[in-house]
Amino acid sequence: MSKAVGILEVYGLTTAFVAADAACKAADVTLENFDKNKPANADKLPVPLLVTIKIRGDVSAVEEGLKAARAAAESLTGVVAEHIIANPAEDTQKMLVLSGMDKK
């Protein structure tokens, strides 16, 4: 059985770091790679970059980690989206490791 994944999309890289740190301190979760997205309407957003953090662990730990991450992100620039996948399918697992952060 695979570990659950928690996904939190926030405004800006600083908020992503703060949220990820809060998640890891609040629960027994591990941090996976960040991903980024600059949407077409970026100039109208609070910060023109969306960053997605991904945490892994058992479902209850991921829930607790996301709760802390969401609170941290909302105290800064805010949350765009949040979701937990309790048991990601094999094909979903492959997509979770993709990241635009290493692209120039």
C-alpha cells in the first residue's frame, strides 16, 4: 500500500516554504518536490506564481500536516487548492514526481 499524498497549492515560493515547514513540524510526514505554475492571469493574483507542495504519510498524518500548512499559508498569501489522495494509483504516483521547478 502506498502512502497518502497531501497536495496544497499556494501563492508564492515563500508561502510554500513556510507551509511545508509547518506541515513537517506538525505531523509525521515527508516533503516531496515542489511544483510551480504561472497562470495566464498571473498579474491579477496576490503573487504571480502558484507553488504546489506535496507531503506524504499515513492519511491521518497528512490531514494534520495539511491543516498546519493551510493555516500557515493563509496567514501569508493564501491557499489556491488543497486535496488528499489516500492511496494514489501507480500512474498517479508517476505524475507526482514531475516538477516544473527545475526548468528554466
